[in-house]
Amino acid sequence: MLATLKQPKTSAQLILPGSFQAHQHWYAKALNATIHPMVNFFLNLEQERVITRYCHLHPVVKPEMLKKWLNYAPKYFQWAGADLINVTSATGRRQMVVIENNSCPSGQKSMPLTDDHQEQGTYRWLIEKTFKPFLEKKRNNIKGGIAVIYDKNLMETSGYAAVIADVFDEPVYYAPFYNQEKNPSVRFEDGVMQIKDEMGKWQPIRAAFRYVTQKPWNRIPVHTKTRILNPTLACLAGGRNKMLAAKAYDLFNSEIKPSGLEILTPETIRDVRKDEIPEWVAKMGGHAVVKVPYSNAGQGVFTIVTKKELEDFMLLDFDYDRFIVQSLIGNYNWSSTSASGKLFHVGTIPNIAGETYVADLRMMVSATDKGIRPLCVYARRAARPLEDNLLDSSNSWSILGTNLSFKNPDGTWDTDTNRLILMDRRDFNRLGVGLDDLIEAYIQTVLSMIAIDQMAKELMNKEGRFRMKTFKRLNDDEGLINEILL
């Protein structure tokens, strides 16, 4: 089943309190789903029990340091969603590996209710526990409204707008903000966001909830007087910039290594020029993943398993000068050979035809007064089952790619919900993960979120201004640098 989300008119809509309607903000298959007891137990697990369990399974980890990071208060990156894959080695050592961590992640529309009496679900949890306190910590003097701005995911973003209207008891502007839009409904004047209302008048905005995912830095300035969750800085520091995220993980890993903690990622080669890619693919045994660092929603990711896939990639033109090359995790017979050996997908439980599919896990977390807490969980599977051996004509992306979103030629987005795996009584069992795997995914998500927030802090000077020279030193890609609005 494909869920098509059409772009609305360019002027903003005004969402009134009391307008939330559940059927508009969840996928049909998730609307009446019953959450799996294990997932609900995990989401309500007290922090001390999480620490005790994790340190029992990882005895070299220092409990006091894990507690410190779980209670970390992010300055910029308040809300995150990591994509992780459940992998194992030839010796049977299983891990949850971080593929990426996203600012403004999706997930609410796929999340069964944790409490049948709270019909707004974890939409409200995020607004009450994270967005509202974020605004109260540092108020501004702007006399204006609240807005939700977006460039995709209408089902979810409209849900946030309706919940914000209820929580703040005021109308909320719901405004599209597409990339390269000719007549945008959002603009910035002297750092203040303004929204064009249905009458064509520009209204000042004191605070905004952002779900702008496609190159947000080319239309949302780094410096704004309007309070925005998450700010563009979080994207540049790693939330939408895989290049800086990789460097953030390495820097943070060096800091936390003495405490026994580590962000687990595929082997990553950064700052690779296009003409160097074949050499790195060869060093990884002919199997690799090449990424355009600044794309998302499954765009700009190329799995290379055959000679033809590499040749096809090299024929493409790109707007940027630098790429990331990562070790490919596939079937044991065709995974990359990295410094730590081969890792391969655990995959889903075999279906009645004996087929196992690649699946990833999205773990959404947010900052609260009780530390960084898990919020939503869902999973996605690939279109085709894992194969033991690939032919030269095989399409590896259909076997390894799990992202549900894809862009149509007219600029609209579609979603393949057939491959969505809910955390309900029926779907969850297909994943083959347990409570310890969920805890592991949570810890990895938190650590990667903190690493990006730490990088964001490094990119700002004491006066609160963006350190462009530092950014260029870390991410010297002229195509990206020319897009950034300060």
C-alpha cells in the first residue's frame, strides 16, 4: 500500500485547539494496533534499571558514566531518531549498529498507543516533555505566534500542529517550506521567522517546531531570534550531515572510551573524492556503501556489490565534492571485509517461504527533565529477501534499502507502508529482537545524539556565533558551504 502525500497550497493554515483527529495522524494499520507488551515495558523502564541491566551485560562500562550521559541536557539537538541495524559476526557476537541519527525524525504515525486513554499518544509526550520546556528555558521578546514548518510528512506534522495548539491553547500556523519554492509561506526578517497567513499577510513567529528535512540550511538561517526545535545548527553538526556526524562519533568515542562506552558504526571513510571511490570499494572487498553526506530519506545512498553497480554510480553527476564510503553489511557471503572483520544482517524471522529480510530499527528519543528518554520505535524491512549469493545483474538496494519514503518526479513524496513493521503484538515478533536489543538501541541512539550536540557546541563561539572557519576545516565542501545561510 502506498500512502501519497500531496503538497498543499503555499499559504499557511491555521490549526485551532481541539482539532486533533487520530485517524488523520496515524497510518491505518497503526491506528488500532495494540502495542507489544515488551516494547511498552521498555518504554516505561526506569533509568536505574536500564543502567543496571546494561552494565551487567557490559561489565567494563562504568555505571556512573552511563548515568551521566543518559541525564545529559542537550543544548541544540533536543529531539533525535537513530536508524540502527541488528548485526552479528561469524562468531555470533550481536550488536546494534548506528547507520545515522536524524534531526526531525519521523515515527509518530507508526507508533501504537502506549496508553489507550491518551489518544494523542507520544505526539503529546514530545510536545509536553521536550518542546514546551525548550521554549520556557530561554524566552524571547518576540510578540508572535507558534508555527509548525515542514517539507514532507504531512500526516505527522499536522499531528504536531494540532497537539501544540491543544498544549499551548492557541492557534498554530501550519506552513509548508519546500526547497527552491518560488513563493514560500515562510521567510526570515532580522532573524525573526514570519509566516504568510491565508490572507497573504506576514505574521511574526516567536517559536517553531521544525520538520524541514531537505537541505534546511539553504533557507533556515543558523542564527534566528525565533526559537526553533531543532535548529539548523543541529543539522549541520550531524543531524542532516553524515560527514560531520561521522567525525562527531569519532571525537565522542575518544572521550567515552575510558568508561567502556562506544558508538558502534560501520567502518567509515570520510572526505572521499569521487575518483577515489573505486579504490576504497576495492579495499573493502568489492562491497561498500557510498553516501552523499547531505541527503536523507533514502536519497543519495548507493549500495555497491557488483561491478555494474560501481560503474553505474561513477556515471552519475553530483552537486557536492565529497562522499562517505562505508563497509557494507549484507549477507555473510557478500559483506565488506573491514578492520573488525565481517558483520552481516541478523534479519527478520524467516517467513513461511523461508525468506529472511533486512530490517532496520528507528529509535526516537528526546530531552526531558528526567534525561534523554525513548519516545517511539518502529522498524522497516527491505523490498526483497536476503540472498546467499548475488548475480552480476542483482539490484542490491532492493535487498538492503529499508527507507519507506521515495520522491516522485512531481516533487511529492510516497510511502510504502507494506514494508512498515509496527511495535504491535503481531509485527514485533517478526523482528527477532528482545528487550536487551531495545536497550542497546536506546543507548546507541543517546550516545550518537550527544556526539552531534557536542559537535554543534564546537561550531559556536562564546558569543553564540557560527564558527565558519571551524566548519570549513571539518567539512571543506564548497557545494555545501555555499548553501549555508547565517
